[in-house]
Amino acid sequence: MPNIKSAIKRVKTSDARNAQNTTARSSMRTAVKKVEAAVSINDAAAAKEVLVAAASKLDKAAAKGLIHKNAAARKKSRLMKKTNSL
């Protein structure tokens, strides 16, 4: 544990930011899994509905720097291909 005041603050802020990033990354992954689950049971209506939420979460994660913007675009493209194949 640091003794210097600014270092103590950096530890606190980095822990808080890490918790926020973990939550955002987890919700993004959950949204992607919901789309894949809907596709696997051939439910086109549900897949299209959760695809919108997943695309939004991917875009927000890319904007925050949690994932690369091209990775977000690639994941969205693959999800849309799967959804449109139904």
C-alpha cells in the first residue's frame, strides 16, 4: 500500500475505474451471448430485438476503449450475419 497521498488516490481511482470497466465488459459479453442464444433456437424476432442492445453495448465499449473499434465492428458484423440468416 502506498504512503504518498497522490499514490493512495491513484490506487482508489484505478480500482473504481477497473470495477466500472469490468461491469461494462461483462454486460457487453452477456448481450452478445443473448443474441447467439436467440439465433441458436431460431427465434428471429428475439434475435433482432437483442441484436440492437448488443450493438449498442459493443459501440459503447469501443468508445470507452474497452475493446478496439474494429473488434466491435467485427463482432457486430458477425452477429448481424447470424441474425439475418434466420
